[in-house]
Amino acid sequence: MIGFIKKDLAMMKSNFKLLGVLILVYAIMGFMGQMDISFILPFMCVMIMISSFSYDNYNKWDAYSISLPNGRNNSVKSKYITTILMTLMVSIITILLSFMISFVNTKTVDYEQIVVTMFGTLFGTILVLSIMYPIIYKFGVEKARIGIFLIVFGIVIVGGFLVEYIDFSFLTKTISLLENYLLFILIVTMIVMVFISYTISKKIFRKKEF
């Protein structure tokens, strides 16, 4: 299993350099007050890891991995573990940078607001991961990208319709009641999403023929 993770990390080495450059660029823009870096960097990890599926397909990795002991399970598990580790690492870097940017620009640091915002971004990133990976295992990277575009487009349309015609005041009150437990609820929800997504991906990959 460790070997599978090392393979993904080694294969993405050049992309890690790109990620480092992006972190530097966005940090500079953040210090200049031109953007909020908390909303972009974690998503970049998922996008970079998605490209690893294309590398695997090009190099016929999946056909080789299934010949290894417990290869099918480890192949799927390593993707999730590597992506989550990368996302958590970049999220921590983003939080630290946000603290510094806030202090430099405003001379104060709203720790709670930064952490809550980062958790919201992390939740969105994990949601994207949980949706995309099973679709990629089922249909491949190219078809999955089209599918995700349609899903996001559909969510935007439905969300706009709901906001326009439904009163969400009850939801605001519910969130206020759960405010003290919000971070705990987000963490548990993310764990459940990843577990369900991983289980689905594993079942799909087990049935694939190479």
C-alpha cells in the first residue's frame, strides 16, 4: 500500500512543483489584497490528483496493479489517501498564510473566521473528491470531467431556483442552534462522504476488466 502511495507521489512530482509555484503566486496576490487564497489552493490538490488517473491510463498502470497482492483495493485506497493527505497539507499551509496575510494587511487576525472559512473550503473539496472519484473509476477521466461540469451546472441552476422561491429562514435558525457543533458535524460528514465514495469506487474497480 505504501508503494502505491509512493508511486502516486513520484508520478505527480512535476505537478507538486507547479502547486508550489501556485501557492507562492496566490500568497503574493493575497498579501497585495487582490484575492482570498483560502478558496482555491485545496481544490488545486484534487485537480492535480485527477490528472494522475490520466497518467495511470497512459502507462497501463491499472492492468499491472491488479496483478499485485490486494492490488485492486490498494490502488483505489492509495488515490484517496494521497489526495486527502495533500489536501490537508495544503489546507494547513493556507491557514498559516491566511494568518500572516490578515496580520500584514489589517494588523489583526480573526483566527475563528479563517479556520471556519478553511473548513468550509475543505468540506467543498472533499465533496468534489467524493463525487468525482467514483465517476472517474466508472467512466474514465474525460467523460467524468463532462459529467462533473453537468452536475455543477445543474446544482447552480437548482440552487438558484431554490434560493429564489424557497424561504430558508428555518435553515438559518437550525444552523444557529447547531453552531457550537458545526465543526464536529462537518468533520463527521466529510468522513462519511469519503467512506461512501471509497466504497463505491472500490466496488466499481473490482469489476473492471483490463
